Amino acid sequence: MIAALDTGALRELIWAAPLAVLVVTVAWGMVVHGATRAAEASRDGRGRTAGLYAVEALAGAVMFAGAIVVGLLIMTTKS
């Protein structure tokens, strides 16, 4: 039996998968970088800098969670 190949879906996968990997990796990197630098700055008594790094970590966490939610929605709605 010969299987049909959906070239449109294959083309979409070629650009969507690397983009998803990039977004998730950058988002998680922001979480790790922001959290560790915020803790370090807080220990050194640099409250304003610690706050800015905490905002970076929070933005990364929101971006990471959003990417996961979008991925789950795509997986459950596509047939």
C-alpha cells in the first residue's frame, strides 16, 4: 500500500518545529538567567537590579508557559 504524503504539512513542520524549539529554549534560558542573577543581586544588596532580573525571569516564565499552552492547543485541535 502506498501512503499519501501531505507536502503542505511537511513544509509547515520544517519551519514550525525549529521555531518552537527556539522559543522554548530562549524562554527557559530567560527564566534560569533571570532567577539566578536576581538571587545573586539580592545577596549583594542590589535591590533594583534584583528586581529587574526577577522581571526577566517572570517574562521568560510567561513566555514558556504560553508556548506550552499553544503547543497543547495545537496538538488537541489538529486532526
